[in-house]
Amino acid sequence: MSTPDPLGRMDQIAACLRCIADLITPAQDLHTVDRQDFATAMCFLTSEYQIAREACERDARLAHASPMRVV
């Protein structure tokens, strides 16, 4: 999933929030959850996780390669 423009990113976040609101609102069944919003939430969270993981891995590699590393 590519990183969207800022307005597209805001739309993704809004869809995630709608999905969460649907999931926590008492209802007889989960058929009230918009499947598109749910899919957007899952893709968004997966993408954000991947970005964060790659940043952590990059930082760990840089810290390991740094000559100023404190052991």
C-alpha cells in the first residue's frame, strides 16, 4: 500500500475511526460494520506497522554500525 497524499491519508484515518465506532457501538450483529471501512482500517494499520518496523530495523542497523556505540 503506497503512502497517499495528506488528504488521502486523512480519509484513511477517518475510515478507520468509522470502523472502530461501528465495532464498539452496541448492535445485534457485526453486519453493521462497513466492510470497506474495515478493509481500509486493516490495510492502514498493516501499512503503518510495516513503516514503523522498517524504521526500527534501520535505526537498529545504524546504531549497530555506529563507531560511537556504547556497550
